[in-house]
Amino acid sequence: MGTKRRVLIPSRTASAARSARFGGRRKASSNMSSMLHVTRTSSRSTGLAGELRRAGLEVRDDTGTRAMYATDASLYRIPPLAVVRPRDAAEVATTLEFARAAGVPVTSRGGGTSIAGNAVGRGLVLDFSRHMNRVLSIDPETRTAVVQPGTVHADLQQAALPHGVRFGPDPSSHSRCTIGGMIGNNACGNRALGYGRTSDNVRGMTQLLASGESLVTGYDVDGRPVAHGPAGLLSDLRRVMGRHLATARTEFDRFGRQVSGYAAQHLLPERFDLNQALVGSEGTLAIVTEATVRLVKDPVYRVLVAVGFDDIVRAGEAAPVVTTFAATACEGMDERLVAVLRSRRGDAAIPPLPKGRAWLFVEIAGDDRGEVLDRARALACVGLGVESILVEEPEAAARLWRIREDGAGLAGRAPSGRPAWPGWEDAAVPPEQLGSYLARFDELVASYGMTSAPYGHFGDGCMHVRLDYPLDRSDGLRVLRRFLVAAAELVAEYGGSLSGEHGDGRARGELLPVMYSADAIALFGGIKQAFDPDNLLNPGVLVDPDPFDAQVRVAGVAPYRAGLAFAYEHDDGDLAQAVHRCTGVGKCRADNAAAGGVMCPSYLATREEKDSTRGRARVLQDVVRGAVDWQDPAVAESLDLCLACKGCLSDCPTGIDLATYKAEALHQRYRRRLRPLAHYTLGWLPRWSRLAGYAPRMANAAVRLPLLRRLAPALLGVDHRRSLPTFAQQPLRRWWTKRVAPTVTTGRPVLLFVDTFTNSFSPAVAEAVVRLLRTAGFEPRLPSASVCCGLTWISTGQLDAATRILGRTVAELAAAVRAGVPVVGIEPSCTAVLRSDAVELLAGNDRAADARAVAAATKTIAELLATAEGWVPPDLTGTVVVAQPHCHHHAVLGWSADRALLEQTGATVTTLAGCCGLAGNFGVERGHYEVSVRVAEQNLLPALDAHPDAVVLADGFSCRTQVADLRRRPSLHLAELLAGPVSADEPAQGTGGRVYGDRR
């Protein structure tokens, strides 16, 4: 084959040359996609969308939707004309009918996690994940399941596991990828060694051709392939294969991960298995509307053997030996990926690893524990690397596997610190060649001045990688082209495949002539012609491909630095780089609560792409590229239901921070403009609270007056179903002046940051903090009454005011910090501002040093108590606790110190994941109540109902308010739980007179 491969020149060939390459059999309409890109107008798009709506279809063609669906997890940005969300196969057929009549192409999309650009197109995009997402049936006896194409992999597993079976292939994106997408790419995943590729696990499919005709593929009772469809199609395919038999028998199926191109080997006369041939065709030949998949028995026991090596080359060389132990998975990575994780989440995020600088994670599974352990120990003792450890405990193994699963997101930041991009992310070579290939690949990357953090399915010879292409440079696309051609030539030299599981898509279609002969390329063209002569389905992919350096979404995007409020220090001060942290891997579309996460509560409530972290990031990417401006309604709509929980900051592998971007967007939208009413009421809450503090009884009485009680919600911009908290009769500072200030102790001084919520509404919490800290040997002090973190101004995007407020605050706190006095926060969200937001907002002014000093010295109560010498937490054995960590506590501060402290008390603690749903001002504002409740219904409310007698632990004022509003139950701050009840001679203030659940 080597003599037949072509070397691509670094420019695009003419259309006629492309037609010749593919055998010259394409009709004149083969260039339809490129003509559409130039000639289709928005009015034509609107007309087609209108026709589809009148036919009863669910269609979106607004600016925001087109921005969200313009890209997947790849390099490419191609805005569609419209997005159709079919409810059933009949609606898919209707869409195809209208598309044919209008000459508009159609692209199928599942979870939108395609890394090669397989799920974006310039015509209609069919989003199957919204409605056609059900597991239709499971048959444990035949071990099969019937699913719709939009079924999420994790949902199929959840339905199958009670029957003791599972779908074998398991990509790292299993929590959000769809079965239809897996079929399109012939996805594999970590356990392909044990269960094979998707093509090995699909028993039948119902599909629609571009012509609208139906095609059903599968197997008869004896296992022989059958296909029911247009007779002309089947005869055309046999004629095409007859012209290329030698090529089909010699260039395909050379090793397990040869995924690139069409699986022509399955169309040989002696096989003619159309079912397997269509898996991996990337939606270019037919549209799957239903699939029957094979299920496998879930092993009873799984053991992880982690083996450390001196470097990744030796790990690659050892992989073929590992597979002789009948491993179900053999995954590799090295210290570069671990270093990225450490920089993102700290040392605590790295579980214990064997000695070495590279590792293989090997899973040994089976039904006999003794036999499984014998195999695992044999592997651990064979002496493959520097050190081996055997992990039998599932939770410990899951922590290690999580590094690998988050690889695509973590690798979004290269070892150089620059953004890293897909494009060459899943090449594969025969496993025995992997070690040598890895060495050569590292040399190639270095020769281009780039860096990478490779990882992947080493047992199958498949390597994943993202690279810091210099796409911000004027010659960035030329570097991309030269590198990818060189990389393709390298993998072809090793007899490998340009794609090992993600498909070729737009990233590698043009490179196929490097791997395959001209006759094989002509064969692909003949297959496409037989199925889709008008090039209606996913044009630009595989056959007559678009250039791989065209429509690159970050190319030509200028830095966006001017006029920003936040510093974006981790992104070189560039908002464009910050929002492009979103690589599209889509973890925000998964239920991350299973792993103890928060992201993304609004998506879980609505299941709408616009309410996902990814959807919002895509709209903001269009803002920084100039496609839309800050005042565009699409920006407001995409951010409206963002709870600013900051869950994405910690849970998204790329570290994107939508809470910050939302604040920036509100700042830009309303700068020097009239704002929504809630920005002046809820946003200025500290000011109104200080005024009410002079006469709290009068303020509370005024709100209870019948007229004001009816008008207050509307006047304040608050939903009428929300209760209004009452002001404490004696704010914390007044209590402090009377009871604490006159006393003297000899404890270690700490500066107690008293926030507005604690001071004005929950002073009993601060009183408990004072008692607790004194018991632990500390002496709390208070800063002046003027300090405020500016949280409510930040969350409403009033960032100029927030910057001024924070500047004054950190100046005072820094004076104490420089004297060696730490700052301890009470309210998690306010504490998080001091630790994070203040640094970003003040980075560019003369208070930057103060902000950094205060951030470094700010502690949570649990973190401070961990340093208390000789203090022992109270014995709470027998106490049942339901703990709702505040989202900012989870994302910014970390809840590990609190967890460790509670474990020391002996209490039985159920720690909830996910957001409470109130999220500061979000759940209080008009228009957000229903979503706020739906978020609470994800985790909080079921836990409260399941533990009706438990102590509810919630440090966040908003979390306590949500519990009170929706379940009328009291809840405690950690300090209240640990300090215990107030002594008889010191009456408690409670919650400032508020009755839990009172909607006065």
C-alpha cells in the first residue's frame, strides 16, 4: 500500500480533481453542499423552518440555537440552517422529505460529543437526544435491547444492569454520549478488549435512506446477515464491490482498531453484512431510527491493576503483554496528564499511583473472585514496570478511572499551559507497534514546537491526544495542515489507522488518501453514490470531504481583552480563550451528582442544550468572535437559567467558569443602562439590610402590612411564591458590641468575616461560630462594619460597584492578614468571593496584592478547626445528618475538610450532590421558581423526604432558605451543629424571628 499512498499538498485541490479522486462517479449535485454554503440565504432557511413547523415538527432556527449546534467537540464551527428535534421515525421521514425538496443537507446528532466534526453540518441538524431517547425494551434471555438513537449510553446501562447485563462498549463520554452516535462512529471505549467495538454489539438497525426509503438490517435465527431495503441499492452495492474486490480484501480489517473510512470488508460477497458495514459510516449513508444491541453479562468481580513505568514508551511496549492476561481494559497515560489534573484541582485530586512517570490501568474481571485475583496478582508480579498495585475496592478504583475518563477535558490544556485542540486525537496502530509509534510521535510533536499529554486504549494500540496548535498565529492553519499531514504519514508508516474509534469526520476525511490507495478511495465514493447519490446526508465527511483546515472555530478569533471587568488570569486576560475552554465534551449534559458533583443543575432540570454549560459557552464564543453582541437576546436567553453555581469550575474537566462569564455578560449588557428591578433590590441587598438594621421591627412590620405583603414581590422583583426573610431584631454586630467585645480571651486571633446574610438574617449562626472557635482556642475579631464581599453585585453583573466594594474590603482584611491573622468565613458564597473572585476583579488595580494576600489567608471553619491543637470535635454518634454542601463551597473552597471533620464526630452523614436550586438570588427572581424547584427535586428534596428525622446541615443561607420554603424544616450551619445549644444564660436569637416555611 505504501506506493499507492498520496502525500497531501498543503492546499485544497480543485473540485474536478476531487471528483477524479473519488472515481468520477459523482453526479453534478455532488458539489451541492459547497454551493449551499455560499448561496443559501437566511430567508430560505426561515422559509424551510416555517414549512417544517407547519408540518408539526419541533424546529429551532434562532440565533442562539444555531450558535449552540454550530460545533460539537471538534475543531469546527458550521452554523446549521435549523435544528429539528424529531419525536419519532415518521418525523425523521418528514424532515428528509422537505430537505430533498429544498436541496438542503441533513446531519444526524446525538449528544454532540463527536471530536472529529461528525455531528455538525450546514443544513438541517437532527437532534435525536431530545425526544428519541428511550430504551424501548430489554430482553434478558436473548441479551438484547431495543433503543432509539438518542438514548444516552448511561441510561441504557441503568436499565440493563438490574438484569445483570450491560452494553459492552463504554466510551469515556458514556454519561452523555448516545447509542446513535456510537453507531455512527463505531465507538469502542475502555473495555473494547473485553467486549469489542460497537459494530460487534449491534444486532440490527432500522434506518431511513436519503430517498426516504426504509432499510432494515440484522441477522436471521442462524446468525446469517439479512437486509430488507430497496433492491436497487443492494444490487448497486454488489456491483461496486465487484469492481474493487482485491482492494477490499487487502486494505481493510488489518487490526482491531482500523476504523477509518467505510468498513468495506463487510460488503465482500462472502460476507455481505450490511448491518456491520453501516456501523461507523458517520451518518453519511443512512439515518438510524432504531437499533437492537447486544448485551453482555456484567462480571461479578472487577479488579484494577495499576502498573507504573519509567516513561510512556515502555508502557506502550508492555501493553501487548498485558492483553495475554485476558484483561477487559488496558488504558495508558503518563505524568503529563496527571500534571494537568494537579494544576487544575490540586494534589488531593490525585489518588495513590504506583511509582513511575507513566501508567497502565488494567482491569481484570470475571465471576470467580479467586480466579480474578489470581490473574490480577500474576499480572502485578510479572515485573512489567517499576511498581504495580492491585486495587480491589471499587471506590478507590473509580478515582483512578476518573482520571482517564476526564482525559479529553483535562487534555484541553497542554503541558505548555496553552489551549490544546482535537484534530489528531485517536489514531491507532497495531498494538505491537505502539511503543515505537509513541516515541516517534513525541519527536514529531516536539519538532513543531508543540506539547501534548497522550493517553488512550493502549491494549488496542489506540492513542488519544490534543495538541497546542498555534491557531492564534497568522500561520496557525498552515502549521495545522503540515503537522496533520506528517502525522498521517507517520501512522500509515506503521500500518495504522487515522481513526481508532471517533471516526474520520471533517478532521481526517481529506487525509484518507495517505492511508488508503486511490482504488480504496474510489470504492468509498462508489458506496456513497449507491446510498446517497445527491450527497444529502452529512456532506463534507468521508467522501468528497471538506478541507480539514476549513471552518476551524478558533482560527482568526482575535483576543478579547478590552473593557473586561474580570482579569481572566488563567487565560492570559483573554475572554475569547476563557470561553473557548469549552471543548464540547459535554460532561455538563450528564448527571454528575453520581460522582459527587454539581454541574449542570439547570440542564438536568430542563434537558435543553441552551441550559447546559456547553450551550452557553457556544453562544459566548459567538460573542467574542463578533457574530453576536452582548445585547443580543440570544445571550440573555442562554444565561437566564444559569444558577451561577460555579459547578462547572470544578466539575468540567476544562475548568470553564460560567458564573464568572455570566457576571461579565450582565456587566457588559447593562453597563450605563437601566437594569432589571431585581438588580436594584436583590443586587443592593447589603445596602437595604444596613438601613433595615437601624429599625428591624419596623422593617418587618412594614412588609407584613396587607397591601405591602401583596405588592412586595412585584416591587422587589421576587417570585410571589417565595417567602421574604425577616430581619434579625438584633443584628450580629449589635450583639457583638454588647456581649463579645467587652470580654477578653487569650486565644489565637482570627478575623471573622461577617457577611450581610449572617449579620442581618441569621446572627445565631455567627454566635455559634464565636462559641465554637473560642472552644477550639481561637479568639474571633470583627472587621469594621463597612466590609462586604460584593457578592450580590457580582451575581447581578454590577462589577464596577463590586470592584470598589471589594477594594475597600480587602484593604482592611489585608492589614490583619499581614499581621498573621487568618480570615474565617461563615457564608460559603462570600468566603468563595474572598478566595477567588476578589483576585480576578482586583488583579488590575492597586489592591491586587491585598486581594492575593487575603485569598491565601481565607479559611473555612472546617479548614481552620483542622489546625486547632488539642481540640476534639463533639461526639455526635447516633446523630443522623443530611448535609447539603453549598455549590460555591464544593466548587471553589472544597468540602473535603468538612467531610473529614464530620467523620471525626461519629455522626451518620448523607452528603448530597447537586445544587439546592435557590442559588442566591436566582431562585428568588421572577421567572425562575419552577426551575429552582426542579433542581431541588434532583437530590435535595428526595433526601429530605427519605430522612424525615435527620438533622439538615446547610452552611449556605440560600440552601437553608430552600429547605425552609419547600419542606418547612429547620436546618443548621456546621458551627451550630458542632457548638451545640446556647447556654441558659445566653438566649439564642434563632433566625431573626423567621418561621420556617412562612410565606408571609
